[in-house]
Amino acid sequence: MSEISVILGLGLIMGLVLVLPFSVRWVEEELEAFLLVMGCLAVTMSGLWSWHLIREALTEPVKISAAVLIFGLLFRQCRDVIRNRVSQLASRLGLPYFLFALVVGLGIVSSVVTAIIAALVLAEVISGLRMEKDKERSIVIVACYSIGLGAVLTPIGEPLSTIVTAKLSGPPHAAGFFFLARLLWPWIVTGILLLGLLAARFVGRQVSIEESLTEDVPEGYPDIAIRAAKVYAFVAALLLLGYGFAPLVDRYLVRMPEGAFYWVNMVSAVLDNATLAAAEISPLMSLAKIQFLLLGLLISGGMLIPGNIPNIICARKLGITSREWAGFGVPLGLAMMLAYFVLLRLMARSIGSAP
């Protein structure tokens, strides 16, 4: 197959991956199976099948899916305790301090317990707060931004970090378990702390359960097992997509300037950022470009509900609509995108001008 045919075929597959989950309901509902098929097609089109790739696709998702399963089972046992203690803890600390601790704490621990479990905890905590819905919605969105940022620090935190670590595990970066933490921690921790301060401002009056956001449907053991299996398939699919799109990425995207890459990745607001990371990340990229790419994906992924797993979980469990999310999430995301872009540019210039 000619190089042009391969590039065109991969471009078509990428277009389907980017458009169909947002426009076709069946694809959105069966996203894992769809991406797995697209990943296999992309690897076949590129002619990159190997025993090493098959082994990696089978083994790499084990860590994050096992974490989702274990913490999901533990969380099910603690669900009532969490809900009963929320009001007591908020009263003891004072609501502003409690909200700061909630957002910062979930952001930091999400890299260990996974973004999915952090989002489930968030939904339960919000159900126990009993504040006005608009205040609680703002807190949920801010907390989901924090979780999305913090989960990237380890490969078990979320599919994006799993995929990126796997794709950069070889030369020249030799990414290990703490590679992303070393690369991004100043940006991530600073962002989480500022989000915690922002959340502390959304203190509202106590209202009845009907006037607040709440979620009362407990998860069964089959639900927990199915979620872990879907996460496994999702990560395997993204890994295959990443390898399959390698010729397209290496020929075109690697040459794109860092700043352009950063803003192009605002499409992550409507598409899962792990899918984009799988398509875009390449070992040929510099550390500076990887920073631009990942921070652009992580921040814009919080703007709308489809952009990140925590958004999807909390919106579904707490009944937050797309319009309600966008009303607060988009302005916050744009402000963060601009602030990070300016700081990244200043940092790049200072490093470039250093003797």
C-alpha cells in the first residue's frame, strides 16, 4: 500500500473517531467497542501489528482497570459512611475550608485512586452538602477540573496518563511511573490549589434535598465489574489507536508549533482527551511540546461534559445538563487556557534566553 493511501486511510479513521462519538448516539453508548475496532483498523492500515504491540495492548490496561475494580468495591462499602459524615465534617471545618480541602484533596488523590473513583466520591459528597443547585454545580465543575488535572500524574490515574506513559516508555524519553509527575507537577499542583481557592467562594445556604443536587441510586457489583471491563477495553483501544496513527502523527503533527498544538487541542472540550492523546503523542516530540500538548488537553477537557470521564460521571449522577455545565465550565476553561499559555510561553522564552 502506498504512503499516500496509508495517510488518507488514517485520516479517514481519525475523522470517524473524532466525529462519530459526538454525533451518533449508538457510538457514544458503545464507545469502547467502537474505539477498539477503529484501533485495530488503524494498526492494520499502518502495517504495524507485532507480538510486542499485542502483548502491550493486553497488559498495559491491567493496572488502571484493576484499580477501578478494587476501589469501586471498597467505595461501595463506604458509600453510606461518606454521605453521613459530609455534613458533620463541613460543619466542623467550616464550609469554605471544607470545599478547599475537597477540591484539592480529590485532585491530588485522583492520581492514586483513579479519576473515576474520585468522581464517584465527589458525587456522593455533593449529595450530602444540601446547598443551592447553582452553587453545587459550580463546585462540581471546579472539582472535575481538579480531578482531571491531578489524575495525569501517574499511569493509573486515568486513561490519558496510561496511554502517554506507554507511548513514551521507549527512547528517548524512557517514561516510567513518575515521568508525568516530574514533567508536570508544578503546573498541576498550582492549578489544583487555585481551583481549591475558587471552590471555597461558592458557599451557599442550606436547603432541602429537593432544592439541591443529589444522587440516590447505589451501584451493584455487576455495575462495578462492567465499568472495570469497559475501562480495560477503552485503554487497550486507545493504545492501538496511538500506534496505528503513528505515521500520520510523525509526518504532520510533530512539526506543528507548540502554541498551535495547544490551542488546536481545545477540541478536547467535546471529545475525550485520552483519545486525542493517543492520536497525537509521539516519542519524537520534545518535552516542551509534550507539556503544551498535555496541558491543552487537560484544561480544555473540563469545559464540556464529553471532554473528561469525571465530567461524564458527575453530570449523569447529579443531573447536570450540557447547557448548565457549559455556562460555567467554558468561561473557566478559557481563562485557565489563556493563563497557562502565557506562563508556558514565558517559561519557554526564559529557558531559551538562558546562557
